[in-house]
Amino acid sequence: MKQRLWVVACLAACLLGCTPAADEVVDKTSYVNLFIGTGGHGHTHPGAMVPHGMIQPGPDTRIHGWDACSGYYYEDTRINGFAHTRLSGTGCADFGDFLLMPTVGVQDVTYVGEKEEQNQCAYASPFSHDNEKAEPGYYAVLLDRYGVQAELTATERTALHRYTFPANRQAGFILDLDYAIQEQTNQQMDVEVVDGTAVRAHKRNVWWAYRQDLYFYAEFSKPFTYDIVRDTVMVGTKMEPRCKLLLHFETEKDEQVLVKAAVSSVDYEGAKKNLRTEMPAWDFEETRLKARRKWNDILQKIHIQTADEAQRAIFYTALYHAHLSPNLFQDVDGRYLGMDLEIHQGDASEPMYTIFSLWDTFRALHPLISIIDPHQNEAYIRSLIKKGEEGGLVPKWDCVSNYTGCMIGYHIASLVADAYTKGYRGFDVEKAYKACLRVAEYDTTGIAPAVPRWLYPYIMPAARYYKNERGYVPCDKDNEAVAKALEYAYDDWCISVMAEALGDRTNAEKYAKFAKGYVNYFDPETRFMRGKDSEGKWRTPFDPRRSNHRADDYCEGNAYQWSWFVPHDIEGLAQLLGGRKAFAERLDSLFMASSEMTGEEVSADISGLIGQYAHGNEPSHHIIHMYNYVGRPWRTQELADSVLYGQYFNAPDGLSGNEDCGQMSAWYILNAMGFYQVCPGKPVYSIGRPLFDEVTIHLPEGKIFVIRTHKNSRINKYIGSVMLNGKQLDTPFFTHQDLAEGGTMEIVMSPVPTEWGIQTGYEKE
């Protein structure tokens, strides 16, 4: 009997397209809960997507407000339809393009009277979560209003819909072109019925992406008649254009109507070719199976052993979320839209990507990918270098080849330095280095003419004060001055690392000096990083709890959180604070302070609070591990335990802040395995509190790294000892090389703090 079960297991593994070890033969997609983060303020989406897919088909439940960022919110009770594009987990919205909604019996009236101020369209349908199912690569729901069962699956560039209709002589679809998430402006909308079963459409929107062109091509398994609605309607206080395609047909009971759809940012022909190449057949179940295989290829990269089913679900959902973005942004024929908003002919074997939320993802997502798929991370860097060549500057936040100018810093420097120092150099290193220098120097020469001049102040770093005039960014001359300068200091340290490695002594010294710029903001009286005006005077009055969202000296945070952003020079920061003991006590005050905030408009991103530590937003993500650098490793362990168990849940509100394109999940993945990289660019990992009995990381070239935890329990959250490849590890750190070469780490846990790891190599008081 055991032999028969083993044969069945092997067949299952073959079906899933993987060959894991005997104890790993399992469909790991079954562990993923796509509804984690769809409530609270996680802003994730449960749609049918494949890893890094260019298309994101799924349900849309709301239009307006911060929690509409992905188009879906778990508390909603009505579905507007199924759009094909969206962001998942961001703090700002775009897309929601080409909404498709099946209808029954009301095709003459369903397109009028949109109640968009109520987040629902007139044709929206109630639904119940009891009749909703989501798994990687698949989504299904019953639309109560119409009695239609909707199912979706996808490939990289195409979506496949399957709708099961009741018997009705007035069935059909609405293809809504003017529908969009949040307050987008539809500049152009065109739709055309190609024949009795095919449709193509084009939209040009303005919102976060200042020029978003998208083409759509769809084929239906059932012939239809149609009407096109073009008019204007009053929305709020202004008239806006409307464009909808109404499709009509008759259906029998339980008749299935399928829809194949594809998108392209190039042209109609690109969308059609994407569809015909990736979706030649109407086989829904085969497409769904292939999507599941792709997700299993991702999820099999890390195997965990645990009896805690909730933590298993959280972990594999996090691994899922970490592989949604960046997104593929190239048609099957290699063509893509460049940062100059021109069409380029690329190499189909060397894809371009978009949706680079670098301010978030440089911290943990890219370090995670550098472990489990370093060559994919190199591909991201190659894509960013190309974007810099096309547009004149590597973007901070690229959204469909638009410079959004969103967030601060120039974190291409972090990605390049981290990959290089880990030995991953599958990109033009000289070009990458020059791209880092280019983005660190303030000027507007070479910017593509397609980029509007009004965007220049946002896409260019405000470093002219910092580098050329004063040595700091005056708070009366630039917004978010302290946060910007602290991130410039870190990024410039990354550039100095690259300059040193490439033998550029002049820039190595120059940027190493810039890396010390954080010192200019340290106020020894308050012991916070504090704004300084153009006359060299401290910001007055000063309140470290104060926040005025994106309109103060910090960025989505306050002085409590930002005063710790010196990941590249923790020793130097400790010296400013009076030595390691004073540093640790100051850290304690962060976690023990009242969580009260003050200010005119406290940033909603400041969430997940432990004292004034804000895990729900990225500037705090490295802070817990700073205790390891000053001989207090037990504090790192107990605080990591607190966050892992107290801020991640197997529930819709299971994230304490925006998912932010994989960053929140990547933090969890690394820390749940037992370590974190405090400073990308320094290939060193800080050991925290492992959650699982055993973790096996599948590395390139067939190598594995195993973390085995003994005496592991909810109570035993402290580390008693660590062995790395059979040798005692006395410091709470190990290197990327230790991990990448494969091996075993044995960790013995304890119910009480121990002296393990107090030797850090930094002994100054």
C-alpha cells in the first residue's frame, strides 16, 4: 500500500511540473489563502494571476477611496465586474481596465445610472464569500443577481473567463471602457467588433501613470449581437465621456460561455498576437492547471515543516504575494513600450518588466529574490538599466513605463550593490554603475522629451543642496527633507561600494563622504534626526510624534521611525547616541513609547505600531534587528516573535499595512525562516527568531540550505545556541556566501533570554 501511495505521489509531482524530495510532494498552492490582505489596509487582490503576469483578471468591488487600490475589498458585498488590470498591495491605485460583466435579463438598462459615489455600478451584482473561491491562478464566484457562475484563469498575457448561465433569452455581457479605479481621466476610448465573436478596444487614461495606453483583444465562444453606447454623463460636478459595449445572446440552462482576452501596451496587433500565441485553445481546465504548475514552481523553492497550519498558510501566501510584481511588460513578439513612450523591439527571451516599487522592495523583496532566484533579480536590474537608457534616468517608481516620481531615494543603487556584492553580475556592471551615478546627480539633461516638464521635480532627486551647496537638504527648501537625505546617504554608500569595487577611487571617497551625511540631521539635544533650515537652524517647534502625510520633514513617518534609518553605518549612529549601551536604551524607548501621534494629517501608512515602531510601513523594517549590532540579540528575538505572531494573520486583515508589491510579505518570509538582511549591499544576514521546525531553501544549481530548529515552540522564542555546518556560531550574523554555498544551520531555542550572540565585533561603549 505504501508503495502504491508513493507512485501516486510521484505522478502528482509530475503533474505539477516539479520533482521535489519525497517529503515535499504536495500541491503547495493548497496552502495559499488569497484573501489575506484583502481586508484591513493590505490592498491585495484575489484575482487569477500567474507569477509576474502582465494581465491581472479578477473581481472589482469598489471604485473610490484608499481601500480601492486593488479594486477589491473584502468587506464589500457587490461585484461591479471583472477587470483585466490592477495593482495589488499598493498605497495608490491605477488601472481597472476593460471591465467585463455578464448580465441576464436587463441588458437594456444595466449601463445607465452608475452609482460610482457608492462604489458600485448600476449593473453590479451581490455576492457571498460562501460562494467565492480563490487559489493561485484561479478565481470563481456566483453572481447572485444574474444566477451566473463566473470563473477566471490566466497566462502571462491572457485571461480566460468561463461563465455558466441560466436559461434566458436576454443574456449577454457589458464591456465597460470608462470604468476605472479611483478618479482616473479617460482621454481616449475606442471599441470595435471585429466579427461576430471578436472585439478589440483601446484606452488612454491619466492618473498615477500620466499617460497609460492599453490595447485589448477578446474572443467569445458564442456569437452575439451588440450595441455601442457613447455619450457623456454627469459625474460629481462635471460631464465625463462614457463608452460601453453591450453584447446580447440567448442561453440554455447551465450553458457555458467562454471569453479569451489579452492586453498590450503596444498596439491592437500586439494584443491579438498575445492572445493567439498564449491562448490558442478554449481549454479552461488545462489553462488553470498550467497556472497552478507555475505557482508550484515558485512555492516549491522553500519547504517548511510546521504543525501550525495558520503559519503555513501565512508563509506560502507571503511567498505568493512576493511573486506578483514586478510585472512582465513585453509582448510575445518582443515589442514593448519604453520609458520614452516609444515602441521598442526587444528580445522575446529577455523580457522587460514594470511596476518597480523600489522604495519598498529594495529592503526585503529583492534580497529575498537574490536568495531563491538570483538570476530573476539580475533580469530586473537589466530591465531597469534599459529604462534608464530610454528615459534618461532609472525611475524610482515605474508604472507602465511612466515616471510617477513616487517616493524618495534612488534605490537602483541598492539593487546593484546588493547583487554585485553577493556575486551576481549577470548585467552590464559598468552601465549599472553609471546609471547609479546618473540618478544621484541632480540635472535634467538627457530626460526623454516624452516626460512632462512638470514631473521633473518629482523624478529627479532633490540632491543639489545635499551634494553641491550645503551638505544637507534644508527643510525650508524641500519637502520630506530629512527622510530624503537619510535615504540619499544610504544610496550613496551603495554607490561608494560599487566605486571601490570598480577601482574608481575618486567617487569611492566622494560618495563615502556623502554616506556620512546623516550626521548633519542628528540633534544631540533631542537625540532625533531633525529638520534643519537653510540658515542651519533646527526645525522649531519640534515634536517627534508629529506627522503630516507627505507634507513634513519625513516620508510616511515621523522622527521616531526615521531616526533609525542608517542601515549602512549602525556603528556610527551608535557613536552619535553615546555607545552601544545608550543605543540599546534608545531603541528600547522606541518600542516602549506611547503610540500616540500628533499632526494635522497623520499618515495612514503609520500602522502596525509597537510603541512608535511602525511595522505597517517600510522605514521601520530593519529596526528590530539593530539590537543584534549592540549586544542585545534577545531583544531582536522577542520583538521578531511579537511581529511574526502579532501582525500577520491567516485572515483578510492579516497584514498591518499595505502589502507594497511584496515587501511586507518578503519581511515575513525572511524573518519566519529566522534571519533578515539589515543593509542590502552588505551581504550579511542578522539572525532573529525562526518560526518553523525546519526550513529547506532550494538554491540555484541544486544546492540547499537547511535551517533546523530544536526545542521550537511558541514559548521558546529565544536562541540558546547556533551551529552552522557543524561549527559553533557565536555572533548573530552569517554571510550570504554561507547560505549560497548550501549547508545546515542548527538552532536550539530557549524559553528565557540567553547570552548567545552578545559578541558582535562592535564593543565600543
